[in-house]
Amino acid sequence: MGWIKTEDMWRKMAEATIGLVCFHPAANHVNAMPTKLFEYMAAGIPVVASNFPLWKEIVEGSSCGITVNPLEPKDIADAVQHLIDHPDEAEMMGENGRRAVLQKYNWENERQKLLALYHDLL
């Protein structure tokens, strides 16, 4: 699909039932916090994400999806199939992700952390 406008992205996301964030374990991915992950969570969509330690902490800690080995297509397919086969569980995961963004993973909380860091540095 390439780059699309933000409003178009939200429309497309509203049509989605599962969000995939299966980056390969490149050095700049393993400790990243991809916007896409939090956009899916905010939209209430369950995620299938790479099983990097940080991502596992976020996804499993929020009970908002399934983490997989991103180098194993069968693992990804099995996770997607599980969510399709268990729509009530998938819906609950989506709700958990949305709640996690509203309560924890949001710009207001991050702003507070950044301001505290600046305060400590000064």
C-alpha cells in the first residue's frame, strides 16, 4: 500500500481484525518501540508481533496479542489462525491493547518521563 495519509490509515485500520508487526531481528528493530504496534493497540486490534524481549513485555504484559519468531512463517500463520479461530479472545486482546494505550503507552505518560529526565539532567 505504501505511504498513505493518516486519515486513510485509520480508515483502513478500522477494517482490520489483526495487526502484524513481525520485524526481523535487525539491530535497529530489537529494542525499537514501533509506532505501528501502538497504533494497532490504540485501534483495539489484537497484534501478532515479533518475540523480541521488549515487545514480549509490552504485548504479553498487556495481554493484547501473540508474540512469534518473526523468521518462522508457520509461527506467524498459526498465530493469525488462532486469532481468527478464537474471535472472542481476539476481541478481548484488542480491548486490552486499547486500555493499555489509554492507561500506560501514551504521549502524556512519555512526556512526564521526558520532563523528569530533563529535570534530573539540569
